[in-house]
Amino acid sequence: MHANTHNFFFLVCLPFLLNALHVWSGESDSLVLSSGNGGTDTDGRKWGADSKYLDAKNSITSTAAFQDPSLSSVIPYMTARIFPSEASYKFPVKSTKRYWLRLHFYPSAYSNFNAADSYFSVTANTLTLLKNFSASITCQALSQAYIVREYSLAPLESETLTVVFKPSNNHPGAFAFVNGIEVIPMPELFDAAPMVGSPTEVDVKSLTTETMYRLNVGGQYISPANDSGLTRAWYDDLPYIIGAASGTTNHASPKLQIQYQDMPKYIAPEDVYKSSRSLGVVTSITQNFNLTWQFQVDPKFMYLVRLYFCDYYYSKENQLVFSIFINNQTAEPTADVIGWSGGKGVPIYKDYVIYVKEDGWGNQTPTLLLALHPQGESKPEFLDAMLNGVELFKLGDSTGNLAGPNPQPSAMLIKAEQEKKTFKKSDDTKGKVIGGAAGGAAAFGIVAAICVVVLYQRKRRIPGSESQTSSWLPLYGNSHTTGTKSTISGKSTASSGISAAAQGLCRHFSLAEIKQATKSFDESNVIGVGGFGKVYKGVIDAGMKVAIKRSNPSSEQGVNEFQTEIEMLSKLRHKHLVSLIGFCEEDGEMCLVYDYMARGTLREHIYKCKQPLSWKQRLEICIGAARGLHYLHTGARYTIIHRDVKTTNILLDENWVAKVSDFGLSKTGPNMNNGHVSTVVKGSFGYLDPEYFRRQQLTEKSDIYSFGVVLFEVLSARPALNPSLPKEQVSLADWALHCKRKGTLDDIIDPTVKGKINPECLKKFADTAEKCLADAGFERPSMGDVLWNLEFALQLQENLQDGSSHSSQGQESDDTSEESLRNRNMAMHYRNLNIGSEHEGSDESSESSAIFSQIVNPKGR
Ligand SMILES: *[C@@H]1O[C@H](CO)[C@@H](O)[C@H](O)[C@H]1NC(C)=O
Ligand SMILES: *[C@@H]1O[C@H](CO)[C@@H](O)[C@H](O)[C@H]1NC(C)=O
Ligand SMILES: *[C@@H]1O[C@H](CO)[C@@H](O)[C@H](O)[C@H]1NC(C)=O
Ligand SMILES: *[C@@H]1O[C@H](CO)[C@@H](O)[C@H](O)[C@H]1NC(C)=O
């Protein structure tokens, strides 16, 4: 890297400089501008006013008519600069420097201008960045409220950057708009990179790029303020994983020092290097999998794929060797991270360029596939593959064009809208609103991948649309289809404290309708009683069954929880979350209307019931609930902590699909950025995270703890607290951990499933539950890890049930002895146990090696 030390210093200090921008935005090189007067966003960045750089007399600024609940920040999104005719900005720049140019768009209604009518092009000097661009269609297709386009402009050889917004001629009345612009100098990040499948190199140094994806693989969202000085946002990679294997995430010990050596620190933040995804336990089941990411891209462009690696487990060459494929072509036959970097904790990155043809590489939608596969031929010590981060950049073509077509709103969106319409007409309510997926028992992994891809669209800011079907209903653009007889609220319920946005997203029932539905709250319709009040069964719209929660009007807590629940649920839609249909607030009555869950709570199906669930059903239900919670933790912009995970809050629909309910205690909000919120301790005894109790600081790891209790409850069919038992057994969490550690877990297994559980599955399940109950939050796995482990456990159970289904895979061809494979698998196993620490885990007994040899050789059973 050629950034001189002066620039380097500048970049490292950028976050601080940004805070001072409003004082000297004239002198500084960085321009972070919002339409209108500027201000501070929720991440604490200062935005200046754009007017100084504007070279136009015809523009107007206007405030959006509607604040979408998922907008990350009022600044810069709520104000737009509107250009009814061509207009430009002129920014002073250094002719030899590379610059970020970021454009922020929030398509909404701005006074007389509706963003749906807006089509325009954007050019930067000689470059075409956008053409016939509709922010509205793009956002609709991605099912998100706003988008950011990020370009890295190669040195312009000019002292002025002129950004021109030009309304499209093809659409009468079209106008252009923008909500925020950033022009920020950056170091030269690019160099020559090999072209996959050809001996040539492409010199990216001279090219302008558009960022398509930037993912912190195996890690979490990193905000621009927490980037390594380059104000980039990094996203979770899970939504882009396809296929059965999502692998396992690994986190370096907090003590690990990243050894940057010659590499500038700004290349990527430490958090990117300190988390990774690997295939994990490589067995005959998994060794035939690729770890694969799929990205939607615009055809007929070259793309730069930058892969980040940093190994913090191994220190020798040929310990871990894998192959890297891009669009089915071998980009790297033998990737050896330690061989490249020279040591443990030393980060590196690798660049590859690939051209994506008109029809992509397979068929249909152009996608870019990145696949990693363990490389057995070079006989590495371990069979695995890993990745820490990935960036995907589109490269400007020879004419300086970067613009692609508007994405097509996906088949999924269109289908969801249609389903809503047919639903309104038909009396047959089965399955439609209620998540749809009949036979909800998920095939291993695959359904997870699809759901997650769809869910995460809200966080994506990049074009590309999913065509897979899913039961998830998108949040945008369909609130107008709700309700036939009821009014859509937004004007009434003045003092309720429920935001207009939330009200706009769900249906408002009149008290008369609620009374009709429940036969005036007839006691015979009561199906449950909670802290909030009674829950009634009811029928609306001539046939649709619903559950109606009526608050106890006297309780102050009730009012708050009522509001929280509407705010939360109106924004969330997921197959594994109970859907809120609407609410009623009238005459001091407060009611919430939900999907009716025909089979009630999980709790009533594991004990004291006539027909206890089979082990496989229990696993599937746990997986469903884990998916719902995983979505809460990672699917929305802010982490949502449920705070009251327990078996009575996991409900089952008629197809036994698990749905997480009761969001009255959930917490979210911008202050979650600190990783925790301080609150009064709430929740249910028996499930309460002891760390939360001690420190009164809530993190999503509190939900993990409660979920661990749920897992043991499902296994042992006894309540989380049973005061009638001897003292040491009262708390299930304590007792189960005690038994697990003493090796007497068998004694507490529910007799109705005991003996029907595959021992490997049981071990995986119990290990997972145990890790969830770790005393310190940071030692507990993430919900994503829990999910993967449960799915793995289900797979192991299914192997037992359908005999030899996997026994033919990947054995004969192996030239390695079973003994050495077993050793590898043991090593892998330790490695996965030791998430977050590098020393421990030698106390596993030989018992587990026997188990793993069974996985290696399932035929043996
Ligand atoms: C992994 O991906 C490569 C490239 O797409 C493909 O050739 C190979 O067959 C895949 N392997 C498996 C096990 O799917
Ligand atoms: C991927 O490559 C393999 C061999 O290189 C080939 O057999 C296979 O058909 C390719 N798959 C696709 C979808 O092009
Ligand atoms: C502009 O985009 C719209 C929406 O994607 C599309 O229907 C139309 O054909 C495009 N027009 C041109 C001239 O490309
Ligand atoms: C940046 O990271 C720190 C430490 O992880 C965290 O406390 C802070 O909230 C983050 N800031 C933002 C804006 O995300």
C-alpha cells in the first residue's frame, strides 16, 4: 500500500475528524452532507448542509411525509433535495486521490413529489453511476426503506468533482432526489488482481468501483463509526449462505492481538479478522459440502472479490488447506492461510476478478457464487475451510459506466401481495396468513437458508432480488391491503403513544368488532391468562380464527407492554414469530389480535399431556423457535432481545410450526448500540440469566440462557422450577448442568423419549444446551450457532431414523485411514467446543471419540 504516513495518520483519525466536521467542513477534505441543514445521525456522525456545494437554482428541500420505522436515522434520510430538472454539485477534490462517494436515498413522499415517479441518472465527471434509476423500485425489490450506494472513485485528474443529477426523459414528470452525500478521501485500496480462469491480471488501481457487498463473515454488523477509519458498514454474512451447510462461526479470544505487520490497519477492522466461519466438524456428512455464498449481481460487469483471512487456531503450513471456487471456476486450488500469512493471528486478503455474463454462469438470475471446499489431495492435517470477511465490488466498464438495471421486485413479494388479496376474499383461512408453509418440518438447513435470505433483505442495501418463495410477508408496500371492514388507523388513537408508523403497519379494530368476535368477551372463549390479562379465542371476517389478548385496564405496566408489543410486532414478520394482525384501543379497552395458534403452547405438549411429542418433533420445534429468536437478534437493524423466552411463550400452529410469542418485555432501540441496555430485571424465574440478574445489563445472551433452559425442559419434561423437589433439584438449569457434568444426564431424560434418541444427537443437543447456560454471557454461543448445532443434531437423529441414508457418502474414496480421520475429527470437535478461548477442552473423555468414530463411519451401526 502506498498511502504515505501523513494520509495514513489522517485516516486512522478520521472518526475523530468527522466529529469536528461541522466546525471546519470548508477546510476539511471530507464532506458528509445531508440535504437541508445537517445534524447528527444516530451513530454520532455529523452531517453538514449541502447547499454550499450545490450549483442549481431550481432545487427544493422537503421533508418526507412518513418516517419508516426501520429508518436507521432521521439525519440524513428524512429530508430530501429534489431536482425537478438537471442540477449538479461541485466538490473540491485532490486530483490524485481516490474518494468514497456515497449517495443515500430514502424514497418516500416529499410534498408534491412521490418517489415512485422519480427516475434519474447520476454522473460523476465522466463516470455514469446510475441510469434510469428508481430508488423506489429498488427499495421495494429489496424490501427495505432506504438504500446507500457506495462508489470508490479512482483519481479524477481534476480539482473538481461534479456530480450531476438528471431526471429521466423517458418518464414524464420524472424528477431526481438525494438525501445525503459523502465525499471522503481514501487511500488506494486496490491493486492488480488475477482474473479467475485466465492467466491475465486486471489493474483495479485505475478503476472506479461500486461496493456491492461487504460482509463480516461469522461476525456481526459493524457500523461506519466502528470501521477501521474508512467509514464502511460491514454486514453479517449468514443471509448469503446457501445450501445445507452454514458451517460454524468462530471467534478469536478477546486477548488475541492481530499482527498487522506490513498491512495497513485500515484495510479491515479487527472485528472482521477476529470472527470467521468454517465448515466445522468435518465428517462423512459434511465433507461433501461446500461452504457457499450467493450474491445477486448485475450482468455484464467485472467484479472484484476480496477475501479476508486470519487464522487464530493453527500456526503451521498444511494444517488447513482448502479450495476456493468463484462461479464454479477454481480461483485458488490450494488455499493455505498460514502458508500465505506466515503465522497465527496475521491477517491477509486475496483479490480475484471475474466477469459475469449476461445470463450469469448457470441460468436465470445473474449471481456470483463463492464456494470453499476442504482440500483432501494435499493431505492437510485438518479437513476444513474458513473465511473471515468478503467484499464484492463492481468494476466500471471501459466507457466508465457502472449503472445496472433496476431490480425486479421479487416473485416472493408479488406472491405475498396476491396471497393477501385472495385471503381477503376467501373464508378459508387455513395456512395463509399463518406462515403458510405446510408440512413446516424443515429439511435440514435448506429452508433455514431460504428464510434467512429473505429476512435479511431489509438490511441489504444492494440490488438483487430473491425469487425463492417464503412464508415471510414483506413489510413494505402492502399495509394498504390489510383489512376489509376496518379502518386503517393513523388518524385516531391520539394519546396512545403508539407511533403512527406502527399503527400504519397493522389493522385497527373497533371495540364492536372485538366484542362480536369474542361474544362480548364471553368466559367460554378464554384460552389463557397472562400477566397482561386474559386471552380469548375469536372469529373475525366471517371465519378467520384469531387470539385476542385483552389487557387488564387497571395495570399501568399493561399499557406500556401493550405499546411495546405493537411497536415490536408491527415491524416484524417471520414464520417463527407469532403475527400481530391488529389492535383495538377504545373506551379504555386495549386488545391485541393475533394469529390463532391451534395447538397452544410448547409446554402443554411436553408434560402432563396425553400424547407427548416425539424427539424429532421436539427438535424441530426447538429449531423453529431458535430461528425466530435468531431473527430477533440479527434480522432487524437493531438487536431485539425477547427477555421472556420460555416454553409457554413458544406456540404451535396446526402444523406444529413453532412461533415465538409475547413481546411485551422486549427491548430494542439505538442504545442497544452499546451492546447492552440497563434495565430493571424482568422475566420469568427459572429462566432468568444469572448474569443479567447480577449486573442488570441486558444483552441478547440473556435470551440464549433462557433458551438453554427451554432445551433442557424439552429433554427432561419437567418445569424450569419445581419447588416440590429436593433443594438441589428445584432449578432445572442447575440440576441439568449438574447431571450433565457428572455424566448422569440419562437419569433426567423424559421417559417417553428415552432410548429413542440417537446418542450422538443427544450429545450434540445436551452440549448445546450446556453452552447456552454458561455463566458468563460472552461464553454462550450466538443464536445462529445454537441453530446450526440443533440442525446438526436433527440430522444425526434422522440418520438413525432412516438407516443408512448417509452411509454411502465419501468413504470408499478416502485414502486416509479411519484412525487418522477420527483424530482429525476429534481435533475439530475440540476446536468447536472452544469458541472464544484457545486453551481448554482436554477433559473430553474417550467416550466422545467413540461417538465421533460413529459419525465417521455411520455404517457401523
Ligand atoms: C463445490 O463447488 C465446486 C465449484 O462450484 C464444484 O465443482 C464442486 O462439485 C462442489 N462440491 C460439492 C461437494 O458440492
Ligand atoms: C461446474 O463445473 C463442473 C466441472 O468443472 C461441471 O461438471 C459442472 O457442470 C459445472 N456446473 C455448472 C452449473 O456449470
Ligand atoms: C427504466 O426502469 C423501468 C423500471 O425498471 C423500466 O420499466 C424501463 O423500461 C426503464 N427504461 C429504460 C429506458 O431503460
Ligand atoms: C462500536 O463498538 C463498540 C465496542 O464494540 C460499541 O460499544 C459501540 O456501540 C459501537 N458503536 C457503534 C456506533 O456501533
